[in-house]
Amino acid sequence: MSGLPAISDYEIVDLRFPTSDEAHGSDAMHADPDYSAAYVVLRAGGEAEGHGLTFTLGRGTDVVVASARILCDMVVGMSLEEITADFAGFWRRLTSESQLRWLGPEKGVVHLAAAAVVNALWDLWAKAEGKPVWKLLADMPAERLVSCVDFRYLTDALTPDEALRLVEQNDAGRADREAELLRDGFPAYTTSAGWLGYSDERIRSLCRAALADGWDTFKLKVGADLEDDRRRAAIIREEIGPDRRLMVDANQRWDVPEAIEWVRQLAEFDLWWVEEPTSPDDVVGHAAIARAIAPIGVATGEQCQNRVVFKQLLQQEAISFCQIDSCRLGGVNEVLAVLLLAKKFGVSVCPHAGGVGLCEYVNHLIMVDYVRIGASLENRVCEFVDHLHEHFVDPCVVRRGRYMPPTAPGYSARIKAESLAEYRYPDGPVWSERRGSRQ
């Protein structure tokens, strides 16, 4: 990092892929998602660039792009050394800017934009150090790692001193855990066979292909129609057999009583967890569902607005599985806060992924959690969705149902120039042709 110039300019792209054409990503609340991203490039003189993105579903990406421009303007002129010397302080200033704070604070469109900018800074930092982001954090002194976290609003549940002890207690075995990951990878699960818009025949064929590739944990989208869900759950259970794990994901479709009854109607299919059974903001509702459907677990976090909601879910024993999202939270700094909270409360971290770049991002985060914070593979899996990886310069690598640690310096977010040109919205060829065909 020594001698790296100040951040001089930036570029932001509204990037959209027409995944709704084939029902990829479809669930009970999102019938026609076009996987998209607000894509940020920070330039620090010469060829030094940090690439970051935040995941969206099509319409509204332009609003995130507009917010990201405001935040990027705050970064221009600052050096990477200046930012990382007090990364928690910088993160607070960025996410709590006095006028923008009125639009949040720390949630919604502005927080999504903050994730893209913050993740681009981590990409720039890791490249400057010649390491993948996970390795940058794996090698970092415990005090430096913990210093990246803003503990405001958290100290009733976790203090900086407690967090430091949690990291330090894992130091003795971290080299062994890192070697294990490099050899064996981190366990994953697949959602690619279970989208709501897929036909029964497609579900069967995708399950069989996944089994042949070594997958042993599967997730099914549910929530639109109970009998349809029962039929589809029966198909997957029949295809994968009695010994493999099956989860369901309702994507916030139900009220609390409805969630409890619906899950009970699906319990015969031996579910490991139900994901997002109700509003992502309803901590008390999640706790009530968790008590009612045990031993089936509750998983949530894909749309948790910030570390404070995660803190409350953990304090209320509302979740058995903590699903961080690399872009819903405000970048790596806030993710670290949630990883530390989950460790304090003894809850397994099982990240949400898929979309545009989320698998690439979480591949770093699961490695950091195992090496430095969670230090366990018990009841831990990370989502994998096999869409759009071909557009990335350094796509994630998954072998026999396990994520392999990234090796290239940075945060794996750089998208190929030809993909940016083709899928840029609204003037890229893919979208220009569609507008022309409708005229």
C-alpha cells in the first residue's frame, strides 16, 4: 500500500442481466428477477483500481447507482492509507453522513450503495497488499481485525474487548484451519434446483445433475401455494434420498401464524431449516416461529438491514442459522461485526449468496469466519447458485459441493469488460435490442 496515490476518480455502471427470461432466481415474492448490480470502480492513479458491487433485481438499480455516486464523491481525494488507518471511523462517517443519514440510517438504498463503495475499498486494499481479501484478514493481527468494526449500538451485546478475546482464542489453530480450507474447501449447498418457476421435470433433472456433482444439501423455494410446495418438496426428497439435507425458503411471504402452520405442513419432508419465514424486520415474530417449529431451525439475514437487527435476532434466540449477505450489510466491516456477534451467541453462520457476485464475495467471508472467528464447520454451509459466474475475471471455484479459497489478490468482484459493455443498462446491446423489439 505504501506510496499508493489518493483515490482520484470513479466509474459506476448500472448492470442488468435478463435472468427472468428463464425464471432463474424466482421465488414467492420475486416472480421476475433480473439479476443486476450497481458496479463501482475506484481509481487510485495509474492502474490501481478497486472493484465493488451491490446486488439488485432490476428496476431501481439506477437509484442505487445515484446513491453510490454521492458516496464516491466523499471518497475521492482520500488515500487508502488514510482510510484503513481508522477503517471503523471512516465506515461510520460514510454510513452516517449527516444529510444522507436522514434517508437511513444504515439501511435501504443508501446502505446498499455504501456496500458497493466499501467493498471496492477492500478490493483496492487487498490488491495493494497482493492478497485475496480473506487472506488479508486471515493474516491480520487480531487488534487490527477488530479495529475495522464500528461497535456503536452493539456494546450491550458485544464490546470491543470481548470481540478481541473471541478472535485471539482462535489464534492457536488458525494455520491448521487455513491449510484445511486450501485442501478441502468449505461446504456449500445448492439452490439452483429449487427455483419456484421451474417445472417438476426440470427440478428432477437438476437434482440428479447436482447429486452427480457431489452436492448433499439442497434448498427449495416455497410460499406461493401449499399443495404445490408439498408436491415439489416430495420430488426433491425422493430424488436426494432420506440422508441428505433439505431446506426451504419462503422469502418473507408469510405472517407469523401462517408461517408456523405452513412449515408444520412441510415438516414430514425432514427440513433442516426454513429461511425468511416472515418480515426480515420482525425479530419477535422470528422468535415465535422458532419456538413453534423446533427442531426445524429458522434462518434469516438475506434482507436484514444492518448489524443491529442481527444483534436483536441473536439476543432473542430467533435464529439457528445466521445468513449474512455481503451487499445488504454495509460491506466487509459490518459483516465482521455480525460474524463476531454470531460467535458470541453460538449461532452458525451460513451466508446467503447467488445473484451477481454474491458467491464470489461470500467465498472470502466464509474463509475468514472459519480461520479467524467462527472456527468451526459444524452446521455450517454456504449457499451456491450457478448463475453468471462466467462474467467475472476471478469467478468462485466450487468442487464437489465445496467452495475453494480464492487465490487472486482482491475481492473477486471485477467483471469482464465485454460483459460490462453488453449488459450495461439501458444502452448495452442486450437492452437496446429489447427496446427495439418492443417498438
